[in-house]
Amino acid sequence: MSEPITPLSLGTWPTPVEPMPRLAAALGLGRDDLLIKRDDLTGLGGGGNKIRKLEWTVAEALANDADTLVTTGAPQSNHARLTAAAAARLGLRAVLVFPGEQGAGVARSGNLVLDAFLGAEIVFSGVTGQEALGDAASRVCDRLRAEGARPALIPFGGSSVLSARGYLRCGEELKSQVPGLRTVVVALGSGATMAGLVASLGAERTLGVDVGAVDDARRRVESFAVPHAPDVRADDLRVDRGHIGAGYASLGGTVEEAMTLSAGLEGVVLDPTYTGRAMAGLVAAARRGEIVPGERTVFLHTGGLPGLFGHAEALAFAEDMRRTD
């Protein structure tokens, strides 16, 4: 398909920007210095940043006459959930390919519950690792074609050069909503969200907090951003890798503190995998003087709340907090 892609309209735009004065004060910032961009309020399927990407990737799939969307992720994948939601909205079939075996420590909770309500077919591939999972998804597409379907494989995390356009547009929203913006803090997972912001706002104004989803996050951001902003270089990116902890599915102490601060001071609930780590990065940047009073900082809330209810360590932490009240 060589024609330019026109994005779908799957969300509610622009998402709002709200002040976080009590958290700002707790971090030693001015009460007007810290704002939150509510990309958790994008509407479809429980909301989240993946909708901006799916507007492009699903448009491309439809332009290629697809009737089935296939994608990969962890069992609590927000991207998988929203791919299923987009398919439901558009009358398409969704097939979600996950690692491991069904029932092997996989609780039917959080995003998996929503996947079921959205009508997605779940395939536990029996493999681990991103490359093997991608191969498994390709085999699922082959099987679907043999059955007469027309599948489109949506990339891991919804991230691609094309989908980065969704967050290039988000960067333009932020320019109009927050005059004098100095820093936007965002979770860095599969890469295209940060890439789009870097392409729009510049590397110096974008702080990505690596969540440990991929091994080569900097290079992925560079590869997705360069077609839109040729001067982007991986070595120039602002990336905080200090909150990965024991791994993608773990809950570290900095994340526990960040989630507690956000909820207790602002009533904003974060998830332990993405936004909790991003907020931990913001807190750390303020404490080391990288984010300072008098400059406007935006925390980009990328959604993911359903995943909280499928995260055993986070639920255990909340239960311990309840017992000590």
C-alpha cells in the first residue's frame, strides 16, 4: 500500500492538562510548575496512550483490506487490550498472542478480563522472548490466512515509524496547552510514544523513564523518531533507567513511593509497570535538581490502570498498606 495513510479517529482529543499543585509542593517545586497530561482519558476500551498509535496502525491495516488484527504482548498488555477494543469498535476480529502457557501463573484478572469482554481470541504461544513471540504471531497469521481470514500484524506495543505520528501530534497539543513547557516525563516502553514526543518537542525537553520492556530502548526511540526528525541521535536522548528494578513485572521501592505520592496527594492512580515507573523518574529528577522550580514540567499519564489489578506484587503492597492503617 503506497498511498499516504489517513489516521482513524478512535479517541477524544485533545486530552486535558491538569495541575498537580500538592505533589509539586512535596517535591520542592512551585505549585504551578507541575502538570499532568491525561492520556489515560483517551476514551476507547479503558483509555491509554496506545490509542494514538492504533489510529495509525489500524488505518494502515484497513487500507490493506485486513479483517483481523493480530498483536503480541504480555498477558497484562495495555496495547493488546486496546487493539481488541479498536477491533470491536470497527467490527474486526482480534487475536492476541501472549507468551507462556495458559494457566502457568497467569491470573484471569486485570487486562485479561477486559480482553474477554472485548471479544478477543487469546493464544498462549508457549514461547518466551520478544523474537520468539513475534515468530509465533507470524505463525498465527499464517494459520488465519489458511482459514480464509485477512490478518494484519500490529507491532509489539503498537510501536513503529508510522505510529510515532500519534505522539508527534501529542507534542503539538502540549505546545499549545502548556506555553513555556520545559520537560515532559513519559514511560519508555516499546519506544514510539517517546519517539513522537522527541520528534515534536526535541530530545532536550523529553525525559523517558525506561520500564524494561525492551533491551534496546534508546535505539528503538532513535529509529522511530529519525524519519520525522532526522537530527535525533540515541546518545542525545534523556533516559532514566534507574527504576527497572528486578524486571518489567516487578515492583520496586521507588515505584511504590511514586504510586503512593500520586494517589495520596493528587488522587491520581498509577499502574506499577508504566506510569508508576515514570512518576518515580519524575520524583528522582526533581530530587537531583534536573527538574527545578520555576520551569513547567508535564507528567504524561499513559494509562494502564487495569494492569494494576493483575499485578500480584502491587496488590500485596496495597494489602500491606491497608493492614498498617
